Amino acid sequence: MNEPITVPYDLANILKELKQDIKEVNTKLEKLNTIEVKIATLTEKVDGMDKRLEKVEGTQKNQVWALIVLLGGAIVTAGWRVFFTVNP
């Protein structure tokens, strides 16, 4: 009833396989860590680009207002010349 259990596999081979599996898991974890670092770097770059775009948008708004003021000044100057330099 109490017969000894025999394992048909060599213990040394099993340990080699386990070590190999552990090495594979470690390499995959290292790759995952480098991917996370790269993702963090990319998000930092995107944040920097967003800030630069906000600055560009602000300068573009200022340029549009400058063009509107210049155009208004040109219209006023043209009107001044037309109305006050007419020879009777």
C-alpha cells in the first residue's frame, strides 16, 4: 500500500529547465522596464511639444491682431487722403 514514488525524470535536467525559464522571464522583465522608460520619455517630449504649440498659438493670435490693426490704419489713411485731398 505504501509503495515508493519514483520520478522518471532527472532532477538535474529539471533544474536546468527551471533556470532557463527564470532567465527568460528576467529578460522579458528587463525589456518591459526599458519600454516603460521609453514611454515615460515620450510623454515628457509630448508635454514639451504641447507647451511650444501653446506659445506658437499665442504669437499667431498676436500676429492676427497686428494685421487687423494695420489694415484698419491703412483704410483710415486711404479714407483721409480721399476725403481731405479732393481738389474742388
